[in-house]
Amino acid sequence: MKTNLGRMIGTALLAATLTNAAEKKFEATWAALDQRPCPQWFLDAKFGVFIHWGLYSVPAWGKVGEYAEWYWQKMANQKPDNVWWRFHVKNFGADFDYQAFAPRFTAELFNAEQWASLFERAGIKYVVPTSKHHEGFCLWPSAEASKTWGRPWNAVEIGPKRDLMDELAKATRAHNMKFGFYYSLYEWFNPLWKTDKPRYVSEHMFPQFKDVVTRYSPAIIFSDGEWDLPSKDWHSEELLAWLFNEAPCRDEVVINDRWGKDCRHKHGGYWTTEYAAGLKDGAHPWEESRGMAHSYGLNRAERVGDYKTGREFIMVLVDLVSRGGNLLLDIGPDADGTIPPLMEQRLLEIGDWLKVNGEAIYGSRCAGRSCQWTGGNKPEQKFGEYMIKYSLMDQIGQAPKNGVAVKQVFFTKKPDALYAITAGWPGKQLVLRDVRVPAGAAVTLLGVAGALPTQLDGTTLTITTPDLGPDAAPCRHAYTFKITGADALPEK
């Protein structure tokens, strides 16, 4: 009787706690908004897919090394020495307006179920399509878009004549992944933006943002295009107070830090980095986003040599996660709705690796230090928000390179285990330095049955690796050794 009464009291207290949390109101100030904790699902997910898909997917071209989704803005400079403009004139004609791409954005081969199935097989945990990019064209039936542009400017009224966001949201959730979207605050050539920015914010951006949030109840919002105005002029604090207090997704939604030119790595939710090295540690939630080559949107000028290999993406994922970050890896579908096969192959190669090693990635946290270096001089790695040099493949291996140290092992942690993920096969033995291992701790190699022989000498653990032939290896590229109850000691 006392046990049942205790359970009833506990249940009542828990319900009251949840009710109080749900009723918490956030004031429209950064001081208040920044106190909102990041929902745990994002900290556990680690791996998402970015999708840049819009009218720019019709020309699907750009100068290699630049972003093809900026096609309109780049070709608007109509000078003979502008390669973007020259490409446009040659292939579409000088009198072909960008807006004329809308009917050609057909998505006739788009199959949301096929996309979602691919993402699930790739080990993706959250999906982030561009609801609209800086061109302003919307993938959902946005009334504000067509009104302020004075033309059909969404995928339901022109082009596919389908609610692409709705189809993808339903398929994503049916495959147990989180669904969200990218949303650009500004629009390059929107007539209202060009003539009256305050009216654009109040009459276009505000109601449009609330519409897309209410329709699709996103678990994550990647805001962008914020750099022309401070957050006060965007009224971002008021908008986010509405999101956290009233929106249907208020308890689940995760936001980034792009809400005004004064915000990145200062205000909002997780910090963003772009084609960079991520951040040094997990002191604050963060996410690195990048395309598979040089562009987010599909760029037909990019060839296979411009694409990173599956091995590199696996190592980048491991490196970022070991430092407490997430990877948002981008694909650029074709205007017909197909994902280029090379992009599919890269995703599936990552997914094959995660099937064996996902235990060390999903739900993991920083382990005390991110990696173990070999001997030699450590190379410097800078961290920052945009285009920071990141030569990871030159910095990994099992032996120094020309006297320069490399990252030999990456660490992740769960409450009951330390995971040591090697950059390549370590050989007959793996020696882990500066780890705290309890007596009798079991050591296993994920994907291989049975415990491995070990020798512990203070804080040095020597693991005898299994004798595996090429066809018996559980995976490729990186291998995960699980040590129960262990800790990695902080770097000295």
C-alpha cells in the first residue's frame, strides 16, 4: 500500500514538474531565450542531412569552389568577364529571367519515400531541407511568397504543383527521423525587401515564418540570411519567444545561432560552423555543415575529384563527434527530384559504417579528451565559424608523418563505456595511453564477438587485436574498441 502511494505521489510530482516546464514562458530577450536548454534529442542525434533544393537546381551550375545555389545573385552582375553571366547567356539567353526557371523545376521523379528510406539506411537522424533559400521560392504553399513577389512563387502554384515539404515531412517521420527545415530570413530580390526592409520583416517574413512552423512543426530550424540586419531589426527575440511559448513544436524544436548579424556564436541555440573544422570542445552545442564537394546546391561543373570520399566523411564524423559536435552533411538533388547516385553512394557508405559503430556515435558525449596523438610535433588546428582550413586526412593515421604527429585514436563516452575509434587498422596491438580502466574491464571490438586480451599498466592499456583477414573485418576505415567502465584522462 505504501509502495503504491509512493508511486502515486511520485507520478503526481512528475506530472506537476512537466506541467510547470510546459507552462514556462520565455521573455522576448536574449537573456531569457539563451537560458533555454538544447533539447536532448539533438545532442544524441549527431548526424543529419542537409538538402539544398530549389530553382537553382534547374541550372545546377556554378564556378567550382563556390556555391551553385547562389546562381541568381552571381549571374545578376551582367558583365562580360562574369563566368556566371556568360554561362547563363550561352545556355539560356540574355533575355531569360531567373524567374523563368520556376516552370522547369518539375520534381517529376521526386519520391519522398525513396529519399527517406535512403536517409534511414545512411544512419541519418534528422532531415533539414531548404524550405526556401535566398531566392525566396518556397517548397510549400506560402501565400506571402506569391503576394510580395507578385507572381506564383511556391512549388504548389508553379513547377511541381505539389507540397514538397509536406511529402518529405511525412516520409521522414514515418522512418523515425526528426524533420525540420532551413529558412532564409532575407531574399535577395524580393521587391519588398529591396524597397522597405521593416515592412518586409513585419508583413512578409514574420507571418511566413509562423506559417511554415505551424504547418510542419519542425524539430529543428536552420535560420540563415541574417547578416544584413541586427537581430533587433529582424525582431528575432519576439519571433523566438513566440516559437518557444506558442508554436506546436515548442518543446522539441532546436534552433541555430543565425538570427541577426550580432548573433553567431553569441545568441540562439547551437553554434554553426560551415565548411570548417567545427569547435574545439562540447562546451556549447554545435554543428558543422558542408556539402559533399564545394557546393551545397547541385553543381554539374563539379566532378568526382571534387567530392570527398566516403572514408573522409566517416573520419570527419568521428572527429566532430569526439569534440562534442554534430555533422549536417548536405546533398543537392536535381530539379527532377532525383539524388545524384554519387551522393547516394557516399551516404550509404557512411551508413554501412554506422551499422557497426553507431553505438560509439549516437548518444555519446565528449570523453575528457577528444583523441590520442602519436609522437611528433602536433600541427596547429584553428577553429571558427566559416571556411577554416581543416585538413583532417593529413592529420590521422597510426604513425607520425614526416615527424609530424597524427590523430591515432578518437574517444567518445557513454556512462558505462569508453569508445576508442582508430583511424585505420592499428595492427596487432592498440596501445591506449592516459586512460583510467577498472580492474576486470571487458574490451571488445564492435562487430566482432568475444572479449579481447588486454594488459593494464597504470594508465596504459594494451589491447591485442583480433587476427582478421580482409573479408572478416567488421567494417572499413575506422574501428571501435569498447572498454567498459573506463575514462579518458584529460589532455595534459
